[in-house]
Amino acid sequence: MAGKTVTRADLTEAVYQRVGLSRTESAALVETVLSEICTCLASGETVKLSSFGSFVVRDKGKRVGRNPKTGVEVAIEPRRVMVFKPSNVLKARINGSPAEAEEDT
């Protein structure tokens, strides 16, 4: 069930072939986009990509967890996590349905 992993090099090659920039310019463009997404997420902003989905940073509070092997309770410190919410358009594409015209995420 494991599929192909898309790498930065794959994204760079796709930009090179479809947009017509040089490979160096394509690599710089991919790096700039990924860097901007990382910067926004690190500052707690939501990144929304139309017809793709949203990357959202959430704060999780302190809680008590349990080691499943020993049963010992352990304090889990508060932390920030990133979640991805796919758009309805992306969900439709994944499931083979016709893409919806509206975007609600």
C-alpha cells in the first residue's frame, strides 16, 4: 500500500517541465515556497492552499499519559502540533469523484 514518496527534487523537476524555468530557478522557487510555509506555521499562522487544504497549528495542553508496556503514568508536556485538513476538492480527487466547484476549508 506504500506509494511513491514525492521529494523536493520531484517538485523541482515538475516546475522545470511545466513552467519552463531553469532547474536552478525551479529549485529556488520550490525552496522559497516551502520556506514561507514553514515560517508561517512556526509563527502560529494557518496556511490555506485553495483546492488543496489547510495546515493548522494547534496547542495541546499538559496531560497524563501511560506507558503501554509498563503501565506507568507519565506527564506529557504542553506542545504545538500541526494538522492538515484536506479541502473537499482534494477529498473528491482522492476518492475519484468529480471535483467540487466550491471550497469550504
